[in-house]
Amino acid sequence: MTGTATTAVGIDIGGTGIKGALVDLSQGTLLTDRIKVPTPKGAEPDDVLTAVREVLEKLEVTDADVPLGVAFPAIVKNGRTLSAANVADTWIDFEAEAFFEKGLGRQIHFANDADVAGVAEMRYGAAKDRNGLVLLTTLGTGIGTAMIYKGVLVPNTELGHLHRPGHKKDFEHFAAYSAMEREELEWDAWAGRLQQYYSHLEFLFTPDLFVVGGGVSKHADKFLPLLDLKTEIVPAVHRNNAGIIGAAALALAGEREDVPAEQGGDLADTTAR
């Protein structure tokens, strides 16, 4: 891949949907319509792979010469998934990157979905040019988090699984957008739960900025003004596309010869300039 390449494909695998698009990484924008297919029931590896193939075929970007990044809702270390919060348990301790590379017949770059969303917002969105500690949260089926300090990503933070003091269930079960839907909560009632969550994060980490992503961020005006925090909190610019954009950025970074493979983790500073 030459240093002048600025396009890549991003695939964002979620608990309910699998989304993808071709991305212009000089601007951080989608070059194609976003293609979305349902996440297969049970979300077993073979079925998810089939769905990813369907997205690539609909995008007409099955060419292996186009860099491909995949965002996934799990702890990801060295291409292996170590957790399975909203997908099948089969993904636990699974060689996911190698599995996708074999199944798709091409090199891919694989990372946690919230981490790549955080990098997308840092490079192209709400956290751009912000110093200090930025915490991005994605509110959806679960709660994903990305922690970025002075432009460096701390991967796999999984702060949605912080336990609520005095309760058996974690904050994800209590305050994810899925909890609002499951319990048919009004915006103010859900905001009360978010208040507890963000206040807890604020106490633990004293961040300089919260960025709120996920599909519900398009309704940020209905719940963010209800929160009372010392920390500035803003909606993600790229909303539910941040995972796609960040995954594509990771893919292009991995194609650069000056980026060591083991740093396919330093997402914060590896996209093409």
C-alpha cells in the first residue's frame, strides 16, 4: 500500500447490526452509503463471517487490495477476542483476526469497537485537538468505552462493566440504551441512570471531556442536558458511523510500512497523514 492511499473499508460488528462503508480517511467521511445487515441470531463466528461477506458484496469492495478494518464488541488483544458481552461465548479466547483473514481471503485489521470509535472522534470529531483525558462511551446494546490520554489510546478499558456499588449487575445492564428500551423508560428516567454512571466515571478518572456515541447520540438533546456533571459532555460528531471510520483508519494504518505490526494498537497515531 502506498503512502498516498487515503481510502479503506470499515466494518463495525455490533450486537444487533453489522455496518460497513468505504471511507475517505483524509476527511473522515463515508464515500459510499452505509450498508447494514442484521447480526445473525446467536452471533456465532461462521454466521457473522457470512454477514460480513454480504456487507462487502453489497459495497462492491471485495478486492483484497482495499484495506479492511473490522471493529468488534469484545476485548481484542493481538487479534484474539477475549470476551463476549453481546455475541456468542464461542468468541471467548478465539483467534478472530486469523479466522476472518482466512474466511475473507485477505488481510484485515481487527480491534475493539469502542476503541476505534474513540480514535475516529479524536482524529475527525468531537475530541479533535482536545488535550488531557478523553473518555468516549458508546450507548447501545451495551456500553463501550475508549480512553484516550494526550492522543494515546489505552485499549480495552471495558468501563461499561464497572459494577454498581451495592448491586449485582454492572452499569451496562443498568444504563445502556438497551436497558431504556427493555424497561420502556422515559428520557428523564434513563438520564437518571446515566447520571449515576457518568458521575462514577467522573469520580474515578477526573476526565477533561466525555464524548457520547452510539445511535442514540442523534437524540443527545433529549438526555445530555439533563445530566449534572463537572466534566464537559458532548455527543459524538460521527455518531453511529464512528466505528466504521475508526476501523477503516486502523486498516489503513496497518498498511503503512512505517507502522510496526505490534503497534496496530497505537491507533491514536497510525492513520495516514
